[in-house]
Amino acid sequence: MSTAQPILRPNKQNGIRCVLSVLILSMGACSEEVPDTSAPIRPVQTQIVEITKWSQAGTAVGEIKPRYESDISFRVVGKLAERLVDVGSIVQKNTIVARLDSTNEETARKIAESDISAATAERDDARRNEGRQRDLLQRGISTQVNYDAAERRVKQAEAKLEAAELAVKNAIDRLGYTVLRSDVDGLVTAIGAQPGQVVAAGQIVVRIARTDAKEAEFKVSERTLRSVPPNPVVEVSLVSDPAVKATGFVREVATTADPVTRTYAVRIALDSPPGLMRFGATVQGRVVWEEEQVVRLPSSALFHSDKDLAVWVFDPEKSTVNLRPIKVLQYHNDEILVVNGLANGERVVIAGVQKLWPGMRVRLP
């Protein structure tokens, strides 16, 4: 026996509910596929692109320094007898700058020379004895053992004489080390010892700077360092007399910043600097950037698209905005300098760029 199924009879209320359900589902489906054209058009603020010529000169203040400095010191320990130069003295190559007390070295030289006399006499005696033993051996009066001993004594005496000669040479060299000479033509820039002081071997006595290679050193901030173009030509002039100038190139940039000032030391090698650019003179360095065609825009116009930089460009025909990749030359406090990506007469959105999307309709105030 089968169970009777209930029969649903349509009525007016059920029909209305079905129609409403269909309409709601249809409206939901349409809202996912068809954009809402009733959204208000966003007003935007724009700026007309104007390409202008731009160049910049960066300046810094520094001082003239030597490229090469040598710390001159004695090779032997001793008491400083005299120092013949002071700070600022101009010296020539091989000029004597200081002397040590050479009493000990003189004594050592005389002892070594006396050892040579004794070794020479001993060698001559050994040679005569060897000659006699050879003659006796040939006549059969002496034995081979006696001759060998005489020959061995000659060799020992010759070796002893050779050692004495080397000792004399060493003593003479040490005596010469008590006189300190300049290795280069230059200027004394520092003093490390005073007369009467006992100095160790290698201790600085004077510091000499070569005058044929001058450099200008500047303390530059990290921001300025990043903005300078590669391999720039630097014009260096005296602060006291700007007419005295020279050009140069960047030879060295410090790898770490100064712990106090947080600046980097930049060394500029100068080409044929004038004589008035003395060591320690205060100078001004000037770098001129090459002229560029740039567009000045407020910093608020910049938009970061993924990893690229871009701006929103207004399309006057469709009244829409689209992203345009750009290349920024420099960043300033409140503006950017764009060198690529824009043309004269275009309009760029400069406010509210984070609330736009490609193809969005906008209107100008």
C-alpha cells in the first residue's frame, strides 16, 4: 500500500515569493558583471606638464691635504742628539733631519775593525804554517795528519776573517743609521720626538708630506653623495681668493661615515694646483651637473605601482586617468624632478592619487 504524497497547491502568496526570489537572484548576478555606472565622478586636482631646462651646482668646504705623507724614523734605538727641522720646514731629498748619539755605534765599529786585524794576522800565520807542512810532507819528514791540520787551520782563519769583515760592514751601517735623512722632497708637517729623548726603532721623528701631489678633502653628507653623478669634474678654489682655482676628480671616498658628524670623507686629486694652494688652506669644491630636460611635480603626484614609479595622467577625451611609468632624477623636500615619461601639455593628477584606479572617470574643478 503506497503512502500518499502531499500536493502543493499554488496560491497567490507563494507566487509572489517566487517572483521576488528570482528578481533578487537576478539583481545579484547582474551586480557582479555590470559596473555601477551611477558612481559619482571624482573631482581631481591636476597640473599641466611643462618641460624646462635644469642644472644644479653642489658645493662643499674642505681643505688642502697632501696625497702622500711619510713618517720618518730611525732604524736603531738611541738618544736623539739633535733635530734639524721643525714643522713647516722645506726639505730636499737626502737632507739630514735628525741625529742620534753615535757613541755606542762608534765603539762597535772600532771593535769590529780590531777583530779584522786579529783575524788577518791569524790567517797569515795559518797560511805560512800550511806552506811549511806541505814542504815537509813532500820531503817525507812530516805526516799527512799534520798537513791536514794545518790546512784546516787556514780555512778556519779565512772564515773568521770573513766574519770580521761582515761585522765591520754591519757596524758601519749601524753608525750610518744614527743619521736620519729625508727620502723625498717635501714639507715637514709633524714632529714626533724632541732632542734628548730616547727613541725606539721605528718611532716617528718627523712626518714629511710630498709637495708634488696635493688633494682637497671634503666632508660630504650621505644624501649629497648619492645625488652626485658618477665621475664628476670638481672645481676647487680658495675661500680667501676664489680666483685661485684648480680642477680635479674624485680619487677616494671613505667606506664608513664619521661617527660624530655622520659625513663621508671625499678626496679630490687636483690637476696642477697653483702654489698658493698650500697645505691646510680652506677651499670650496663645486660640482656642476649636466643640463637636463625635467618636469617639476609635487611629491604628492608620485604613485608606487608594484616596484615602479608612476603618475596618473588625465585623458581629456574620455575624462579618465591612467598610470604612466616615469623616471625620477632627484627628490627634493616637496617636489620631484622627472626626466622621462611625460610630454608637454599633458595633465598629471597631483592630489588623491591613492584613491584612483585605471580607467576611472574624473572631472576637473
